[in-house]
Amino acid sequence: MELPRGGFSYLARSVKAAVSIPVFASNRISDPYTAEQIIKNGYADMVNLGRILIADPFWPQKVKAGLIDEICPCIACSQGCADEFFSGRPVMCLTNARVSFEKERNIHRTKSQKKIMVIGAGPGGLEAAYRAAEAGHKVELFEKSAGIGGQLLIAGVPPYKQELFELIRFYNAMIKKFKIELHLNCEATIELINKLKPDFIISAEGAVAAKPPIEGITDSKVISAWDVLRDDPQLGETIAIIGGGLVGLETAEYIAKRGTIDPETLYFLFKNRAESYERLHELLKDNHKKVTVFEMNPKAGDDVGRATKWILLGNIRYYNVDVISGAKVIAVKDGEIVYERDGEKYTKKFDTVINAAGSVSVRKLADKLNETGIPYKIIGDSNKPSTILQAIHDAFTAVMDID
């Protein structure tokens, strides 16, 4: 995701200037507007679509028909394609659950329409609602907050992760296309289920930030990484992050990058030679905040995919984030972190402490659905905190299992 859309098309322009045969531009050309602009600007004669055709094989037909919003997006996450390929496994796709399962996974038009109740409008619930409606069922989708997206709204905040918001755009289009009845600011309850009497329930309640067994972790001065990414609060100059997994590292990158020079200002200063190259490079990574990540495991980023791990860890180094691995935090008090490492105990003082120690499943309804006597499936993080890919794939197969 770090590479801007069409970011390597300038290379095609250089080739095109030197040869008399047609030239393709390639890489991260995921939407028709980028593709058309590359051709209009004379960078290339044609564009090459790669991963986007894994996410949506019908991209060209949809563009030709003007159905741009119905394109299932490639978000450049590399989780299903490159990560799987590098691990010697068949290619999958985060946004397209059928990839490599074309024979086993199909949504067939139902011969007996059912009333389906989907609880939760995160990625799993959205996929389930869309696929159930696509199969011809009558779908009602319930979300307790004011909008759809769930954790996508948080996951898309760190640097270069904004492509995740494309999924929200896509699912909004599917809700409209298939006339899914969406209930926002409406928390589903057993009483509501009994009142509506659906034929089938898909529960996608998601997860919440975990609070590990650390003394002082519930102190009001300790904020969660989710709160940081969602609410953009003012932070101190020295910041501790407890947890060096994907969420902790992306939160560290987000904080370390925030306050650095923005692209438009950089362009202005560079074009007008207002600062030296060395000074501009300093401004790219200097925001006057010192971020320290505490990770209990020997290495940080164990849950980051192979295809993108090197980029994230490289950015962490670039922004001078201090990662203390093999460090078990045992207490937090008034901004002071107490941790153990190599059998020794240490303390370190910070202005702000952020908890990024994972998540726990929400099962407020899931554990009560048996009482209703209605067939149901529990998907995504409600089963076990995992990935967006897992939530979407769970949703697809759950709809397949509806009789």
C-alpha cells in the first residue's frame, strides 16, 4: 500500500520516449481513473492489470459498463497473494474469497428465499450481508454504531493503509445494489431477534481491545491503540506502546509520522530550492516525538505478513522508533513502565502510555443464540481475533452453508 497508485508509471514514460512500439505501464493501477490518466498523460499506450484481476476478474467489464462502484477492490495488502505465494501455498485474496477455491466456493441463487439477520457491519458482517443478498435472500443488517466498517475504520488510519477504506466504498455499493435493509445505531438483542423471527442469523460482533494482566493497565491515563487511531488524541513527547505486533507497530509508525512535513509542502520547498536536500530529508522523519515499543516476544512483528513486514519494520527504523523486544511489562503507574528483560527489572518514564496488546472476542449475543432455536453461524473475530481476510472468508462460507 505504501506505493502510490500508478507510482511506477514514470518508468513507462521513459521507455516510451526511447522506443517506437507500444508500451505498457504496470504496478498498482487499481482503479480506472488512474489507468485513464496514465494513458491521457502519454505515459503509456496501455495499462497492465495484475493483482486487481485477482480481486475482481470482471474489472474490465465493469469499467466498460460504467459500474465503477461495483468493482471489488484490490487494497494492495499482499496478505492473500504475495504472503501465500512466498509461503509456497496457493494464492488467495483478502477481498475475493473464491480465489483458489473456484470449485468449492460458489454462491448459488436460492430456490427458497429466507429472512437473514446479520449482526455487525464490520468486514465479516458486510460480506455476509452482501453474499446472502446476492443469493436472493432477504437481508437485514444491524450495526450498533453510526456507520458501517467496524475495525476497517481503525485499520485504515495508519500511514499508507487508506486503501482499506475502499472496502467500505464497495460494501456501500453492494448494500445499495442488493437493497439490503441497513439498521444503524441499532444494537441487536435477543428480544429483537425473537421479535423479528429470522430464518437464519449470522453473528459478526467482532472484537474489542484486550487489557492484558498488567498492574495499572486499566488506569485512566493508559489509552488503547484503537482510541489513538480512532480519535487522534493529543499525545505527549515521549510515548510508550505496549505490544509490538501489527497494531502496535502501525500505531508507532502513525504517531512517529504524524507531524512530519506533508507532501505538498515538501513539493513546494523542493521545487523552489527553499531548503537543502539534507534538511528536507530530516523534515520527512522528524516530528519531535520519541516512541518506544515494548514487545514480549524475541522479535516484534510476528503477526505481520512476509510480503510487507520488511516495509513496516523499515519505516519503524526510519522514524527512529525504539523497539525493546524480549521485554515483559509488569506494571504501569503515572506514565512509568516497569518491565523485565533477561531476568532484570527496569523502569522508564513516559508522557503517554498506549496499550496495543491484542484484542478479545465480543460474544454478547453469540453465547445466547442457542436460546432462540434459530439456525445461526458465528464468524470473524467473534470466533477468534484474527485478520480481515479470515472474517471475509468466514462470511462467504457461512452464506454457502445456508440451506
